[in-house]
Amino acid sequence: MRIHVTYTGGTIGMVKSPHGLIPGADMRGWLYRLLEETHMHGEDVSFTELDPLIDSSNATPESWQMMVDDLRAHRDDADAFVVLHGTDTMSYSTAALSFALSDFDKPVVLTGAQHPLGVIESDATANVTGALNAVMDPHAHGVGLFFGHHLFAGNRVTKSSSWAFEGFSAPMTGPLARTGTPWHWYPLNDEGEGWNNPQPYRRHDVPVIDMAPGITAARLEAMTHPLPEAVILRAFGVGNVPNVEPGLIDVIADVLQHDVPVIIASQCQQAEVLLGHYETGDAIARAGAIGSGDMTLEATYTKTVFLLSQGLRGKEFTDWMTRSIAGEISLEP
Ligand code: ASP
């Protein structure tokens, strides 16, 4: 089987510097030595190192596009693809890639590590060999994220620990597979409608704003002006926003009236946004806010940027936000 590995940066390949960890390890050499000692010895493995290698906290939509471009450039030379990535924003990248590669038709698995590969207790070897096993398995499908002992759908996963070797979880769907002898594979989530001929990711002005008890209309007004291209509001529970705070709902309604979509997400990791379930969510629903359903924040944000990058606005944008492109949202039965 032919495998292509794209190395983007992250702790996995970092070394110490006077100001903290920075990319610098010989990832290519380490990877080929690792493969030589396994049953993958002799497999056809190609390797790209993106330039510059980054701490994934520095990733932008342009970084997502660099990954998409590298994967597409090697589309015909490999059967399966592994991307080595920092953990901080890996779940944003996996969600972003799932939308941009819904027509790719070959499995892609991202992984990284909590500890650099040169550290004795590092999880780098386990995660990279796990990602390789996952992507070479006949069950492998779409864009996934392997970490710890689990494979997750790339647009259903979130970083849930900054230190644990099981650093990721998929709160709404659970994993696609877990390691073991043999691995255990779970049924696939919905695959979505797909997207033909996706336009490249571009950076868009989309603030993610958290509600907190005591937020005032003046503060929300300041956070939403000048008007951005869309707003993601992380509300409470099933999508509730304080409705007795003077002027607060009016700020949201005003943003919507200027044709700026407002997407209501939840601060709960395990959530299904149901606007209108309570009076506190009803007013914003009537004003035209869009509920994010059971999407992760990462899927909600990257989908917003994806749809804006496709040139969608107004009703078309709203419509696609609640449709499934790549299995990122559960649809009403
Ligand atoms: N800051 C690092 C990154 O995301 C963290 C890691 O890889 O674990 O690139």
C-alpha cells in the first residue's frame, strides 16, 4: 500500500529552545527508522514537510488550504494519507479538511502527540503507528483523527485534555474505532451530501463569542462592531441567551438585520442546540439566528469559514449550515 505523510509541525516534532518548544526534530528520519522496524518495512511511503512548520496555535484557514493542496497534489500517488499535526487546533483542521476533501475518496488520518518524539515517555510512536494502522484498514473512510487509543471522525472530535494521552473525544458520536487485538470498529456516521469542486479556504472575519452571566448589551455591541461576516455565539445549554438583559437580544437582532448570519452554538461539549425550547432561545430564533445542532465548535467554525469561502451568503448559507456536508451534523429524523 502506498502512503503519503504530510508533516505540518506540532509538539510531535518539537525540540527545546530558550523560549520553549519549537519545531526542529528530524521527523523524516525518525519516521523512516520507525517504519523499518515494523511490518511496514518496504512499503511505499512518501513524505512532505510543509514550509514553515508551525505550532498549530498559529494555524489559519491558509494553513488548512496548504494541507488540502499537498494532499490533492499526491492524490494519485498514494492509497492512504497521514497528516502529522499539532494537537491544539488539530480538530479544527480535521473538520476543515473533511469539508474540503469530501470528494477525495481516499482515507486521511491526522495525528500528533502530547510529548515530542525524542522524549522517552512520548506518545508519538503509538499515535503515528495507530494512525498508519487506521488509514490502512479497509474500514478507513473520509478524514479522521487518531489519538490515544481511538480513531474519530474528523468533524466530530474535540481536544478535551491538554495533557492526557487520550487527549481527544467525540462527545456526540463516540469514536469510529478503538485499538486492541483486534481493533474494534463502530458503525460509520452519516457521510453527508459532499461538496463538488470546493473553492480554496480564505480567511473570513468570524468572531466566536462566549456568553457569560452578566454580559451587557454594550459589551456585545462592541464585540460585534464593526460588523463581521458571521458571528458564532456560544450560548448556554440548548442555545439560551439572557433575554431580560436590557438591549441584549436587540444587538443580536440588529446584526441579523444587516444580513450577518448569527450561529448559536452551545458551551456544552455534548449539546444539541434547540432554539425555541426555552423563551431565552426563542427571541433569537425568531430574529433569524441559526442553531448549530449537535456540531462541535470546531465543525461549526470551519463550516462557517468553508461556506463563506464558497461565496455563500443569505438563505443559501443558512440552508447549508443545517445540512450535512460530510457527516458533521445529525439531521432531524
Ligand atoms: N502547541 C502544540 C501545537 O498544537 C501542542 C501540541 O502539538 O500538542 O502545535
